[in-house]
Amino acid sequence: MPERARRDDLCSIVDVPSPYMAILTGHRCTTTQPKKENQVMGIDRLFDNGHGIVRRDFLKLSAAMGGAALLNGVPNLYAQDKKRISVATGGMGGVYFVLGGGVASVLTKYAGVEATAEVTAASVDNCKLVGAKKSDLAFCMNDVAYDALKGQGNFKNALALRTLCVTYPNIMHVVTTEGTGIKKVADLKGKRVSTGAPGSGTEVKALRTLEAAGLNHEKDVKKDRLGAAESAGAMKDGKIDAYFWDGGVPTSSVLDLAAAPGIKMVLIPHEDLIPLMAAKYGPVYYKSIIPKGVYTGVGYDTP
């Protein structure tokens, strides 16, 4: 079973498996223990503002879109004077952008607002956008949400956020190709590696993964900072040796890379690094598996 965050430590991911995304509002939790497992604290109180939106309807929306998000001032989302909604997603080729477009469409159709999916640098950027009230709805990984709520990592000050619900697990892909000689993360030393777009959750986890493998991301690798689609394109063109991507399984850009002519894609296992990462950064990481056959030519499970 995945390790779970303590209720008195961080209500935003309480009773939620660590790598899942979470929907947060712009206020800290003040409610009591959830009634059942995986029910997120505070969600029953978010729709008591007289605007006719009930918890089950919001959960149906979230489940239908398969997404999770950050919300800043949920009651205002459905207020009559709130006409435009900004949905901060991620980069092109990633899961957030696809889901964000769907969420924006549903909100526009059913919530009486004009919602627009915005391309962003993803999780870290999204937390800051919500905190600065520049976005109303945003997708975020749980480890980044944890940092934002604790005021650590990329966040100098704690942000007042609250989880509404969670959805699919984000799985770290460490991608290379046959012939690079890369068998484990430590083998990335001296290689040209994309660690994800600046300000993304992928970048946060990539740098922590390198650190756990004993590598300094500034000195030991030739670092590029590319998004999911850009990383896959750079690998096709032979411009990088490997890249990190943290997202849903499967991810479209990784599927495209695996199916590209002349490419033999390889996924690098890294489960041995998880305990070190969790010990330093909190209960937001645990072992997951990318099953064999999900990506063309990858005939083995990748932990």
C-alpha cells in the first residue's frame, strides 16, 4: 500500500495515494477527518454558497474528465459575475493540456462561464498562478502541491490551498534509446538529458531522481529543459540521450516516440531511488510500474 500523508501535516493529500494529482482551492483545510477512505477533507463545504452546485456534480465532472486541478476561490467559479475562467494546464504533448481542454469545454457548456485552457509550464507554474490569482483552475502533481503547502522547494512561502479530489497516478518515465549504454539513472552522468520544462512537476521530480542517484544536475549531466513533446522530438533527432517525463500512462508523445521508425525506445527502472526521495522530501513518492506492452517495443515491466 502507498504511504499516506499524516492528517495533521497536510490535509491536501490526506488519504490519497502519493503520486495522484489533487484538486485544491485557495484556502487551507479546517474540516475534520474524512468519512471514508480517499474522500478529501473539506470538499463537502465547498459548495454551500447558494449557487446550486453540489459536491456530487463536481465529482462527476472531475471523474468524467479524468483530471485534477487547483482551484482558487471555488465559490466564485460559479458566481454570476464570473464570466471568464482560466484553466492552467501544461505543455503541448502532455496529459494536462488534453484534460484541461476537456475540463474547459465542460465548464463552458454546463457552468455558465467561458473557460479557456492555457498552455503553461505545468505544476510549479500552476501553483504560483493560482496563488497569484492569475488562474482559476490548474492542474498539479501532488509532490509539488505538498511543497507549495509547506513553503519548501520552489516556494519561498506556503500557499493557502485545499484539495478537492484526486484522479490518475503520475508515473515517472526515464526514457532513452537502445545503444546509449544507459541502464540506470546513474548512467546519465556525462549524457545530454532533458529534465522537463522549467517550472514543471517533471523537472522537480527529475532533479530529485538525479540527486538520489548521486548526480549533480548542474555538473554531472548536460541539461536541457524541454517539455514532453519537445523532449520526444529531440530524442528522435538525436539531440539528447535521455529524458524525464512524469505523467499518465500512456502519454501520447511517448507513444509516438516508441512507434517512430528506426527508434528502439528503452525505459529505465529507478525504484531503488524511491526510499531516498521519500525520506528527504516527504511521503509523496512510492513504487509504481509501467506495464510491458504499453509502449511499442517495451516488452518488460518498468518499476
